[in-house]
Amino acid sequence: MIDNNSQPPMGKLHLIYRIVRLIFSKLSKMVDHIIYSKTWAALVSLVAAVIICVSINYDVIGTQLFNDQSTTVQINSVEVDTLYDSEKYDLTGVPSTVTVMLTGKATDIQVFRAKGEVKVICDLRKNQEGDSVVQLEVDNLPSELDAKIEPATVTAHLAERVSKRFSVSAELYASNSSKWNTPTLDTNSVTISGTEEQIDTIRSVKAIIDASNQTGDFETNATLVAYDSKGETVDVQIEPSTVKAEVSLKNE
């Protein structure tokens, strides 16, 4: 004997069919909306990219961001900020940049570097004239980080500045200098500051005037340069650094 109650009635099958069809219809519309919507497409792409990036770089990310073990980062060409009385002294012996090795947690190193450019300090504000061995320090280094600077110390030489008046002469550069009169300068002497050794090497101070592109009388601000006995420039402070020059053609 066949039990008619063992199979669901046709009405129930039809109802289930309609529910399933409705669910698939809703899902289809949702997928279409995601695919053809720029916002949804961008969001899905972003999520997919993040998942791929994390899966590929999981070991690196875990090591750098979530590892509590100490790590060391080398930073090259770190600027050295030298503190000294530049009006009183001339300084030599301190490099402009050094190498810094930071040791600590990767997150702590990243936070420290994010605050600004890493800088090394050479503090000579309490030093007197002469040679001094100075310990370099990383500026504002957090207590949770250690720093190794290469070189760790430098031998700085402070020389007291002296000032002296020097006469100035014009130096005219032109393809045919004979057609020009001697330039007239608005000052005939300047004050030069430097170490006593530098001052003693100065043999002349020239106002450099370029007339190569000039065709008639002209005025210009001429740059002043100090020269030694070999004709090489001497690195000193000249006040003023330029003078006004008037240049005229000779009457033929």
C-alpha cells in the first residue's frame, strides 16, 4: 500500500519553488548592483587588494609591526646640527652628516621617525677656543630606543674670529676689456671676519664685474671675493658681500 502522506503535496512544492526563485532573484539583483556600481566595485577591489597584500606580506608585516623583539634600522646621511657661537668662533672638524643605527621595537622606531627628520646634535656652546673631543647625540631620542652614531665622537676645532679692514679693487671680465673705463665702486674698503690664520692669508679683495654681455654703460652689484697669494679664494665673511659698480665705455 502506498502512503500518500510520504510525499509533500504539490502545493507545498510550488511554494518552496517560489521562495527559492525569489531568493535567487534578490541575489542576482544584488550582484548586478555591485558589479555595475562604481562605488561598490571600488570597495570590493580595495578589500580584495588588502586581502592579497596581507596574504603575500604576512611574514613581513608580522615581523615589523607585531613583533615585540628588538630590531635595528640604519639611517644614512643624518644631518648634524652644530651649536656654537658662530659670531665669535669659526668651526672646523665636524662632519655635516653621519650614520645613525636605531635599535628598539619597529613600532617605536617608526613613531620616532614619523615625528620628523632624525637629527644629530653637536653641542659646543660651553667649549672654548681650541680642539675638543665632542660626543654626538641624537636629538630628542626616546628612552625606549637606543642609538649608535658613526662616528660617535668628533674632534671639533674652535678658532676665535677676528675682523680687519681691506681695500677693494675692481676685477672686470670682458672679451675686450680695453674698451671699458676702470669701474667706479661705491666703497673702497670692507670688513672681513675670519680666523687669524685666514685673515693673514688674504692678499687681495676683488669686486667681480661681468661685462661679457654688456654693450654700453651699465651699473651692477659686484660680488666681493678674497684671494690668497696663490689666487685661490679664502672662505671668510665679507661685510658688505657686494658693492655697487658703475662701468662706462671709453670714448673713441
